[in-house]
Amino acid sequence: MSEKKNTLLERLQLSSHYNFYRNALWQYGIQIVKYLLPLIVIPYLTRVLEPEGYAVYAYVVSFMTFVQVFVEYGFNLSGTRQIVEAKTAHQKNLITGSIMQARLLLTLFALLVVVPVALAIPLTRDNFVFTLLFFIGVCLRVSTPDFVFQGEEDLRPLTTRYLISKGASTLLTFAFVHSFDDILWVPILDIVSGVIAILWSFAAMKKRFGLGIARASWRSSFRELKRSGLYCFSNATSAVYTSFSTLFIGVALTNQSEIAFWSVSMTAIAAMQSLYGPITTSLYPHLMINKDVGFAKTILFRSAPILILTIILFAVGAPVVMLILGGPSYMEGVPILRLLSPLLFFSYYASVCGWPVLGALGKVKEITLTGVVAALFCIGALLAAGAFGFATMVVICVVRVVSEALLCAGRVLFCVKFAFQGTRA
């Protein structure tokens, strides 16, 4: 038995795709930790902060989501490509320096926006210090040079870093946060976690790749902002119709229960979709380095039966999922969850055909175009439904699924055109 295991391991190590399998495994390690830590921390915070304090925490977390997307700015995609294409260690150090400086500019700009907005909103104004500290923590968290590890196709340090930084923050939360009076410790510990993550990242870069950070000109930083702008815009378009759908439901539907059912259903869908992350994160740099699009085609073909079986099981088990996430009062939302289950199929192929394949081939405009078309269809269809008076939950679910199907179809067609012709699965 051990000989068979060793033979399999040796075969994987000799495979030209070994780095992909290894990195995907480490990324799944991060996903497991990301699932487990909130299951430990969130129930604790809801109890010790009580409803008043947890409402502040939850609102600020939601508020800072926009800051996180803005400061990240798509650098993990554009930066990864540049690290792959760079020829020397000095070039890679300059790339890292330019992107870090560009993120500093984005952070300063975000601060100029966050301060007046936070002062204008009663809840954040009353908890202004908490909000600013949380802002610092978020900016530190997204400023880690993950693109270097992706470009070098070695994601193991990212898993270790996340476990150490978030593990330390979690343990310290239990030690210092005992009531609403201790709420400031939450963002302070988040800052500590961010500092650990950054220091760990640069130490790992030096140890594993002999890389660091070089002082770059501000002109090069502005070039990075221009270069990554399309990546940022492309990612933003893919999130627009999800956000707009939720916003539209809040305006068009008067039944509060249906809104709650939608929210829980999308939470379940998002949890399943997060399982795609390790594949797309690992495949993107791998294809830029390896150029073997036939490997991506093989993954897509072999995933189909697994995805179909998963969707069937998910739809059949929808009552159990809804019971676990929402409780007995949410069981009327089972049909909504079942209507949304095809999203798992379409979003997988849209994700893999997006940045990992088309992005690796430099087809950023095509990725953006498919996202814009899907977003415009979703927004237009929902507005038409509202205008003509047939905006029901069933219609909204169908529009959301069809939007994802359009995104998927567009990216698959572009993959066939630019990547898959003449390749074997």
C-alpha cells in the first residue's frame, strides 16, 4: 500500500502540473481555516458585545468591504502577470515597490473619502475611533504582496501566514474582548494580524525567492494604477449584478420574509462558490507559466459530472441547508435556494474560463466585456420587471441565473476561440 502511495506521489511530483495541485491543496487549507475561525469568533462576539455592540461591528465590516475592494484594486491579478514576466530579481523588487506605493496612494485617497462619510453616518460617527481603526486593519490586510507568491507559483506561505496571523488575532480576541466596553480591541487585534501578515510575507519572500522591495519612482506607481485599472473594473462588473439584485429586492419586494430567504440562500451559494477559489487562484499563475491550456480544458471537462452531481445533491438537500443556516422559520425559502442552485454550475465555468484561462492569455478586455454584458442584462431585466409589475422572487431568481449563464457562455465561447481550438481534453 505504501509503495502505491509513494508511486502516486512521485508521479505527481514529476508531473508538469505538480505546482498547480500543490498550490490548490494549500489554498483549500486556507478555505478550511477561513470557515473554522468565524465559526469560533462570531458566536463569541455576538454574545460578549451583545446586540448593540455587534450591530456596530457588523455594520463597519460591511462598510469596509468597499474599502477592501478599492485598495486591493486588482493588483493580485496584474501583479502576478508582471512577476511571471519579469526576468530578474531586481525587476521583481521594483514591481513590488511600485505596487506597494500605488496601494499607499489608494489608501490615502480612501481615507479622504471614509472620514467624511463616516462622520455623516450616525452609527459610524458615534463609533468614529472604532471605524478608523478598522479602516487601518483592512488596508493592512489587503496590502500583503500575495501577487509575488502567485507569480512564483508557491502559495504555501500564504496558508501558513493566514493561520499564524488570524490564529493569533483569534486567541487574543478571547483574551481581551469581554464586553461592549472592549470593542476597540477588535480592530486593534485586526491591525496586529495585518502587521504580522505583512512582516511574514516579506520574510517568506526573502527566504524562498531571495526577493524584497525596491524603491520605485512615483511615475511607475501611477503606471501600475493605470495598468491594473482594467483588472479592477472587470472584477467590479462581475460583482455589480449580485449587489444590484440584493438592492432591487429590498426596493421591489414588500415581503420581509422573502428578502430574508434570498439572503440566506445567497449565503449558501456563496459558501459553495468559495470552494472554486483555490482552483482559480492556483490555475491563473500556472497557465501563465506553463501555457498548457489543454490542462485547463481537461479540468473543465472532468469537473462537469462532479458539478452536476453536486447541484443535484444541493437541490435535494436544500431543506437541510436552510434548516442549518436559518432554522425552522426559514423552511419556506427552500424553493428559492433550489431555483438559485444552477448558479453553482455557471459560476464555476465562468470563474475558470475567466482569469485563469482568458486572463492568462492576456484577454482582459474579453473578460471585462462578458462581465459588462451580464451586468447590463441583469440590471435591465430587473428594472423592466419592476416597471411592468412582475417583479416576483421567482422572476428575480431566474434573472440572476440567466445573467450568470450569459457570463459563462460568453467566456466559454472566448475560450474556444482563443484557447481550446486544437487542444485535447
